[in-house]
Amino acid sequence: MVDWLRAPAVRQGRAIMAGLLDPIDQTEAYLEAARKHRYGRRIYARLTEARARSEAVAAHDRAKAELRHGILDGVAISWKDNIDSGGIVTEAGSKLLEGRVPRKDATVLSRATREGMICLGKTHLSELAFSGLGLNPVTATPPNALDPALAPGGSSSGAAVSVALGLAAAAIGSDTGGSLRVPAAWNGLVGFKPSHDSVPEKGVVPLCRRFDVVGPMARSVEDCAELLAVLAGDKPADLHGASASGLRLMVLDGLPFDDAEAGPLTAFQDALDRLGRAGARISTVATDWLVQAMDLSAQVFAPEAYGIWQAQIEDAPELMWAPILERFRGGAGVSAAEYVAAWEQLVRIRRKWIKEVASGFDAVILPTVPILPPDAARLMQEQDYYVRANLLTLRNTRIANLLALPAVTLPTGHPGCGIMLMGHVGRDRHLLRVAAGAEAALDAA
């Protein structure tokens, strides 16, 4: 018997089309599951029950009349609570925004609603989306779906966990330095970070506008492809016949493996072996100069984030958790000249990547996160442990953000371990097809 609460979003959409699944019943089942789950209030900041029921009735009526808008019409998903929902509190995990009610939906939520998708509720996140670990003592820290004692990954923590625990068909989050891919990897999901500016940001609470991007987390690459098409207002990637055979995959050697734990390394090598047996052509590229890009992180992320939030933060710094406050304030010491110079250097590095590396592969592959989900209680108690874990957690995913590349994480079959594929700037649909081929190979092995 199918557990429809844990079925992929596209499979649910097809079942609605075939009359096997009713959007009203499915929406009620998700709402009840979220209300009754022992960690439901740590996952959802708030359920949007009235909205969900109204949208489910409309989807039911369209299905009966054979007037569905698309494959995801009637499918119920969750939304990260930094994405505006009209008339519904949106606080971005911060007491600084407590009680904030936007007047209208973010563009991405509006598009999803027009396509018939159902908004179940808003999920918890790291404070103002500025952490890769997913801890938030200010509002709530979701449990890791594998083990509630472990960090869930962030900043789209509740979004990922809502899907992994069967409390949503899929989830929409945001990614600035890895915030979609880290929680997806640590909770056994597919997470897709689109190319920057490919998805509208209007109505999304910003962290760093030059890096922020909205994207999906789900149970399959096909789900992510269909969700991305809705968010971007574009046609979905053609995944028909996608295969790993003949794919040119490059292992990004060096930095992504420094200080990596045994679990992620074993999972990566196992996935690599399976892709090779499926016919992928795998080689290695060493880019020592990539370290230069990583060294620019402190000069491009925190200064912009602090510049956006300085007034609100310094008006009430006592409302923030100290480690997040410290991260924001880390941007205060970077001068305007240093910030501009860092961006000039980063642009040169991006051009070098395109010129010297990009033409030789379909995707670059690396472990999504070089460490396993750490113990949440220890992170709260030991500052050095927290700082080191947070830096390592975002280290590999941040590469794609710095280089402006689309990226996707796939489950490896090893708990808490994902394999990440980075594609070419603006070629998101191509990367999704590559990911679908890789997914098929990993699932078949």
C-alpha cells in the first residue's frame, strides 16, 4: 500500500490526475500529521490551515472538471518562513521581525498558488537564514529526521525535515551559502540550488541579495525539476531517458576533502563507484586557486548581510542569539574598499573557472557536506565546536555560491551523506538532466 504522505510530489500529482488521490483528503492528512507529530511545532512555525483547505477545495474541483493547471496542481508543500505569505506572519526565524505580516505573497508563492499548489504552512529556519547548522534557540530548532539529537542542517531546516518526516510533499527554501543543500543532504533528500537571479526574489526576506536564491527540496530530481519550473516561470527540464552513461563528471580535488570525516568520504567513493559502473566518465580536476575564492567569503557575505540588517540588529541586539549576532557583526569591520576589491577578485575567479574548467565536464562532483550531522546539544554548549562545525558544514556548498553555479545534492544511500553536482551558469535544466541520470544510477546500484 502506498504511503501517500511520503510519496514524491510528482507521483502525488499523477495520482490526483488519475483520480486515485483527492487533494482535500491529502491536505487534511498532512495537516493532521503536522499537528500530531511530536516535533510538529519545532518544524512548522505556523500551519496555514484555512488557506490550505481553501486551495485544496479549489484543486479538487479542478481535478473533477479535468481543468488541472499542471502536474503539481493539488499537491501540498511547505514554505520556509522567510518567504512572504500575504496576511500570514513571516518572521524569518528572528525576534527582530516578530509579528511581521506582509501584505501579499512573494512572487514564487504567488506563482505556485496560480499553478494550483497548496500552501500547508511556514517552516522554521536559522535566524535570518544565517547558519548552515539549523540551530535556532530564539524560535525553534527542528530535529534531524535521522536522529532528533542531531543538527538538522540549515538554514532551510524545517523545510527539509517537513518533507523527510512526511509532513509535506516537498518544500521551498532559500540558499545563500548552502541552505538548501545542507539540510537536504543531512535529511536524505534532493535539494536544488538554481543559478542566481533565475528565480524571482521579490517578497523573500534577504540575507545577501548577491547570493540569495530560492529553490526546492524534495524526494526526487523530477520533483525538483517540476517545482523549479513553477518557481522560475519556465518549462521543466526534459528528464526523459536521462542516464549516467557517457556523462563527463569531474571530481573537484583538494579543498572539498580537507578535514572530511570518514562517513562522507566513504559515501562519496561508493557513489562514485556506482556512477562509474553505470558508464559515467570520471576524471579529476585540481583547482588550487579556488582557495582564493573561499578566502573571499568573509569579505563578501557578512558585510552585505550586516549592511542590510545593521539598523534592526543594533536597535535590539539582545533579541538575537549570540553566535548569529557575532556572524552579522563580523561584516562591520570590512571597509567599502575591501568589499569592492573582493568582488572584483571574485569576478575574475569566476571568469577563470569558465575559461579553464567549465568546458570539460557535464558536472563537477564533490561531497555535499564533509561532515556528518553534529550533536545539537554539544553545538549549543561548546563555542569552538559550533564555529568549526558551521564553517565545515558550509565549506563545500559555498563553492557553488561563490562561482554562481547551479548545484544539486543527491542522497547516496548512506545516512546523512549527499553527493553534490555543480553545473554551468544559467544551464539549470541541463544540470537537472545530469542529476536525473546520476540519480537513476545511484538508485539502481
